Amino acid sequence: MQRSMSVVDYRRFNRLRRFMEEVPNAENIVPKDCKSCECYRPNWKYRTCLYARCKYNKPINVFRDKPMAIDVIPNPYWELRDIYELASDIFGW
């Protein structure tokens, strides 16, 4: 048995579907330096990159010579908050 969807729910569902099917076009572009890369993490204590080796195969050292005095731990809730809000709007969580 199929469930009928209201017009508002159908629009929200299509918006989420289009968002999930969207292909990022900036992945093939290699940044000039680390600071313009999306993987650059200036606040991490022991590394400057999200990956242990450069994603673009550049011959750089991502590990710091001297650790920073403080360590900033990212909060995954804030990074995923927009996705949670969109899903709660669509599914009513």
C-alpha cells in the first residue's frame, strides 16, 4: 500500500534528493597551497591536515615539528547540525 505525501513534504523530499544527488565540482581542482585546501586544519595539535598524507599527493609533511600548546577538539554536532535540521523538517523527528 502506498502512502500519499502532502505537497510540502514532497517538495522537501525533492530538495533533499537533489542535495544528495549533487556532484561537487571542486574536487578535481588542486589547491596552490595547504591553507587554501579544504582539508587544512590550523587548530589541530599534531597535524595540519585532515589526512596523514596529502590528498593531492604533494610532497609535504603534514605533521607539526612542535605540537601546539592547546588542542581544539571539533564538535561533530555543529558540523552536522544543518543536515539534522533538514532531516527533522522532512521526516518530523
